[in-house]
Amino acid sequence: MVKIRMRRTGCTNHAAYRIVAADERSPRDGKFLEILGWYDTQLKENNFKIDVERVDYWISKGAKPSTTVASLIRRAKNPAIKPHHARKAQKAEKKA
């Protein structure tokens, strides 16, 4: 079965990820079928890019996205959705 998941790249203490379609039996940083995008944890704005057409293709073929990748796909399809940490900060501001 094919999974759409993140593959770690980058240096120590500066994690960056590639979003890939890979066989579920391959290791996290192992062999993959196709690179579908990237995600950089250090950037505040525009910290990811996903090829939505290719993701939709793989999902139509039966690929299952990981939880994190599924949330990135939702954000890519609807830019109005804010990331989880931004929603938490917004709630904290409302309480104060």
C-alpha cells in the first residue's frame, strides 16, 4: 500500500521535510515513488508547498496520507485554514 508521508531532510536542529509517496514498508528516509512537495518547520509564513494535482492522483490510486500531511493538504486546498499553532495563539489572544 502507498502512503503519502514526510521524509526528513536538513541539518541537525533544522528539520525540513519532503512530502513523498512511498511504500508503507519502506523506512522513513528510504526509497520513495515520487516527491510531492516540501515542508520547512523553521519558516513562519509559506512554510510548505504541495503539488495538489499529484496528491489527488495518488489518493485516487488508493494512497493514504499521514495525519500531518492530510492537514497540510487541507491547508493547500483552502488557504483560509490556519495552522494549529496559529489557532491556539488566536484563542489565547481572545481570552486576554
